[in-house]
Amino acid sequence: MSTIETLAAPVEPSPGPVAAYSGKKRGTLQASRLVAPGTLALILIVFSVLSPVFFTVGNLFGILGQVALLALAAIGLTLVVRAGGIDLSIGVALDLGALASAWLIHDGYRAWVAVAGGLLFALAVGAVNALLIVILRIPAFLATLSVWFAGTSVQQLLTGGGAPIYLSAPLVPDGFAVIGRGYFLGIDAAIVNAVSISLVVALLLGITRYGRKLTMAGEQPSAARISGLRTNALIASAYLLCAVIAGFAGVVLAARSNGYVPGSGQAYLMDAIGAVFIGATISRYGRVSVGGTLIGVVIFGLLDNGLNLIGLSFFWQDLARGLVLLSILLAAVVLGRAKSRPATGIFALLRTTKHQALTNTAKGNRK
């Protein structure tokens, strides 16, 4: 195994009376990894009992089609979090991808031009994020939050105050419409797109040197720099890839809805963050992964669908979603708490953020 591969692997506690896991701790740690899959199974059981329509093939495939765009946004965010960052501007990238593609189709351009234009608009969001975070050293949370605000204004300026773009269905090229509303072997194109991108990113993170280097840059930045990795380039690439994937989700949205509505991409931001954090609970080290993120996405999709089928008021649905998310995270933290557990992945990100906040506060007090 190369030096990079060795350093990228999570550090295992050394055996001995101090660092060794007891049987009880190993059991609770394994239990914490089952919280998200157990919640998924519980949702399936509960709503299957409450609604006879819920656990049918047609309804389940409908749910997958509904969460396909959320899955794309969350997969892009997974790359950024794997690199040790966070991206609050994925909604902007998604919106600009939809805006550019719908705009170009409206003006009579071909389908491939519209898709390329949408991806380029989204790529610009990733480039700005990379510039602010990697070059100017602005914390990722603040940098992407700023891009979120700026991107919202850009949309309003480009659309004359936020006017939507509507596409006449007969004038939309078949090559563009099929991206969002077509079917491949009887499966919704949106599902096929989400599964395809998920597989590519999963392989990228799981079996390639790039994936190992990106993981190392996110979890062990000091070791990555010492080993000679170009951490800045790796982090920048994560933000660029995230923006492109979100932009593709925007293209799919425009093709699916025959148009563009300003700010529609923002609806996916919070759910994408929640799905990524839910997915991190299935990892022993709190490491985000494509598989874990998809579990989080499906949990949100099943919960939304089930609540609608049983007729729960819209005003109560966000409360139910929040309680489920909070319950999963709390259960994973309580069951997985162990003193010898190394801090990596999401846990390392949260610890680093807290440490930076305390350091900045201390510096301010000294001044």
C-alpha cells in the first residue's frame, strides 16, 4: 500500500487496555450504524399499515422519481463534505443550471447547447466558491452563504425581477424533454440520471486514487500536506464537481417542468444537507458516502409521501421531518459515543468548526 493510501485510511486505535474497544462499546457502535437503516424500515412498516397505497410498486417508483433531483443535489454535496467542506450554494447552482437551459431552449437553441449552457452556468458557481475558499481562505460556510445571497440576486436581475420562463411543450426538442420526462426500459429518466451519477461518484470515491486523496485532504489535511498532496486543487475540484452535478439537476428540473421558476432550487438545500448527515451515521467513522446519502434521501422521500397519503396537514409535515432527522442523529451520537472513537468525517468537520469558533472568540477577547 502506498503512503497516500495508508494515510488516507482512518486511524485505528492501537490494541491495549487503554485504546481497545470493549465488547459493549463495539456493540453500541455497531448499533449506531443501524439507526438510519432501521428508521427506513420502520417508516416502510408504519405507513404500509396506515395506507394500503403506500407499499405498492407504482407508489414506490413514484417516490423515487420525486426524490431524484434531491439525490443529485445531495450526491454533489457529499463530495464537498468528503473534502472537509460545506456548500450552501447548491440551490443557486441548480437554479442557474435550470435558468440557462430553459433560456436557451426558449430562444430556439438545440438540446445539447442548452445542457452545456446549464452546466457552464452552474460551473461558474463552483469556480467562485473555489476562489473564495481556496485562494482567499474564507471559511466555507461564510463563502458559500455569500454566494447563495449573491446568486439569488443574480437570478432576479437576469429574469427582470424574478419572472419565470415557460416553455411550450411542442417547441421543446425531444432530446431535451427526454432528460427529465423520458423513460428508459420503463423507468423514469430522472431515476436513471440519479442512479447513473450516484454510481459514477461512488466509484470515484471508493476505488480511485482521486477518491482516496480527496478523503485524506478532508479528514487529515495536515498529513495530506506533509505527504505532498495538492490539497488546494483537491478541495477546489470537489466544489466544481458539486456545482456541475447540481447544475445537471437544474437541467433535469427544467426539462421535467418545461420551464424555470426563480429560487426553486433552494427547496433542495436543507434536505440535501440532512440526507448527507443522516448517511454519515452508517459509517463507523462518521464518513459520508454515496450509499449513506441515498439512504437519507429515500428516508425523506418515504416520509413525505407517507405523510401526504395519511392526510397530515402541510403545517405539521416539517415538524415531523425535523423530529425524524433529530431522532436519527441523536440516536447515532448516543449509541456511538466512545472515548476511543477517532474523530473523522462529519465528526471531524463539526469539531474543527467548533475549534475555529472558539479560537476566533479567544483572539477577539485578547484584542
